[in-house]
Amino acid sequence: METDTPASAPPPAISMTRSEVNRKITADEFRAHANSANPWFVVCGEVYDATTYLNDHPGGSQSITLVAGQDATEDFMAIHSSDAKRKLAEYHIGTLVGEIKESTAPDDLPTSSFLRSNKWKAVTLRTVTDVSKDSKIFRFVLDHKERDLGLPIGQHVYVRLQRKVNGKADPAELVQRAYTPVSRKDDRGFIDMLV
């Protein structure tokens, strides 16, 4: 049986924008919304206002406010379903004109806290300790042995893990979750997490 459609036709692209929106948003205007009260973020060069969605977001409002004023393309595309990508169009307010400049605040002093609420930081898995057959403590070392984590007791951190295949990151294998560390407040140079 012959058909007009090739067997390997790609699936239709998901639209994450509204065609009637043609507003151009400057980088300065965008940066003015780098806050938790009315957070704007960018995905694929398009600007979204998530203010009215904060209370309804399944991952909690903090996962949105963490990317306020930033390009969230990598995180958003890696962890959201097709339905979430379609829903994003409801919050589309325009196209970014100009570049988002990263903060250049120095954080390389070993006496400063490791965590930054708006920046992913790399750690290295050092040890895995069995607690039970399905629970382990993962110890990650920070970038300096004297650096404190900078996280109040009982608060959680967002962890983003990406599997590497043959030494290269596999974008299909990105996992992002919130965990509460089990390290003590005065521990330095590492973070322990029970999983």
C-alpha cells in the first residue's frame, strides 16, 4: 500500500507562542522582571510572564522564580512534556530583542557561600553510602574544601543531573529535582543528600 506521507516524517512542531503577539521586549525591560513578584523568563528567544501561573505550577512557584530574568530554554525543554510546552503559549508576551547578560558577581572566594539562587553550580560526586536497599547518601564535593553551602537548615536545593554517554552529555537524560540536604549547617566543602 502506498501513501503520500513518508514513513520517517517528523512529528509536527509544538507551538509555544501565540501568533497574535508581536511585541518586542528589550533586554532592559526584561531584566526589570527578574524578581519573584512578576517573573518573566525566556525560552527559545521568546518572553513569558509566569506571574499568574505561580500558584498553579506543578513544580511549585520557586522553580519559576529561580529563572526569573534568565534564559530558561535548556531547563524548560529538557524537563517539560508536550502538554506543558503547549500550555506555555498562554503566557507568551513577546520576543526578546538584545542579549541577556549574565551577572558577573564574584563568587570564587573560598569564604563565600557556594549556592546562588539564580545560577547552576557544578559539584562532583565523591562517594555513595548505602543506608538501606533502596536509600543512599550521595556526597558531592564543592569547588573548595573550605566553602560552606549557604543553605539554611530545612531548605532544599534544586539538583540537575545529566547522564553522560561516551563522555558527552545526553540532553534526553536530564533530571531536575529538589532535595533537602542531610549535611550539617557547619559542614564545609561538601553536600550530602539522602536519596
